Amino acid sequence: MAPSERNPALARIRTAMIEKKITQAGLADAADCHEKTIQNLMNGRPVRDQTLFDVCMVLGLDFEETKALLRGEPGRDEPGRPSLSREVAPVYMGAYTRAAVEDYIGSYLTLRPGFAGSGTVVAYRTDIVWDPEWPSLLFQERDRPDAPYSHRGRLYVPAASMFIHLVSLTKGAMRMIVVSQLDRLGQMRGLVTTLNKQRATLVPVSAPIVYRKLDSLGGLALGEICAGEPAYAGYRQVLDETVAEGYARLVSI
């Protein structure tokens, strides 16, 4: 048996990769490094601590314990101690801790214009939770009128930016939302960029979007809200203010 196969740290990494159904190429992509670096790691060759840290973040492993085992040092089994790796997002996502983003966890009324350009407002629910298996904030859209197109993805929170990113990626198809950080009123405002089906084709579209955190969404109008409906004026005002107050800018040629 090769030394790399006997190392308990590498055995844990392999097990975690199997459990998460992630390949070496997928792990390299998620940890923001070259696939050759992952191959070196799995063959027992030395890699940077930052690389090992990112790998542990992706796989939900304790970095300090994995590093110690990789170096042949005894592990630090402490029953009941929360794993640091489950409380810190990967570096490529902003390396934010759960404690730092606790306020984001909850349910949001989500508003954006209808992409058909008919003047309607689309209102639905978005839930944000902490995912300990892939340590990061996870969002899930619910109660959309076009439910089959609901998105599920992760939050990227840059350390030195007033804006955050909600990104969903499915089989190479990406949608990105850029919004301001959660303010004291529980709002995030910005732009959504995605693809929209128009007749037989999909075309890129971008529009203002607003998230408003609420304790309960009961009684709120959801779906496609048209002019003349009771909720329309208030919803439309929130979207208009997003552009007027500089949270998003739509540039035309």
C-alpha cells in the first residue's frame, strides 16, 4: 500500500469526496485551485496550507485536525466541539463565518419586474439558510408563479464590498444576482441577470430586484401582480426606488 493510501487525512478526504459525489476536477473547481494541485495532495505531496484549508471547507472537514493527520501528528478528537470547517465559508466565497452572516438567515419577500415587459411585478418567497455540509449561506426560491424555473444557489460575500452575490449554477447555466448587503430595514436591493424564454429562444435579461426580510409572508400577494391590484402600487414603488436611489443602474445604448 502506498504511503498516501495509508495516511488517515487523505482517507478522510477520499471518503468525504465519495459522500459528496465530487470528483478531483470538481473539488479543484470548488476549492479554486488547479486539478494538478488536488492530484498532488491525493498522492501525498505537500500543498499550501491555504489549499488544504479550501479543500476542507468544501468537504466539511476540520482543517486543523486534517493538517495534523496529514503531517503524522495525533488528531484532536474532542466530542461535542463544533468543527470550525462547518462554520466558515470557503475562501472563494468570501471566507465569511456563520456568526458574521447570521442576520441573513430567514425568509424574504422577493420582487422583480416581469421579464415580458408588460409592467407586471413578480413576487415570490426566498429562504436563506446556513448549509453546514457545504459551509455557506444557501438560498431557495419558493412560491414562484413559474415554479419549474425556481433557483437554488449560494451566497458569495466579499469582505470589502457593499454588495453580495446570489449565484445559482446548474449544468453550466449560471444566474447571478448582485444586491446590497442587508440593511437595518431588512432589505437587499440590486440587479438580477439571467436568461428568459421569449417565444422559441432564451435571451439574456437584467432587471431590478429587491429582497425584504419578513417574519411572516402570510397575507402578502405573491405571483404575477398586475396594475390595478391592491399590492401593485407598493411593490412597484419599491422597485422604482431601487433604481432611483442608486442600488442598480440600467444602461441603454
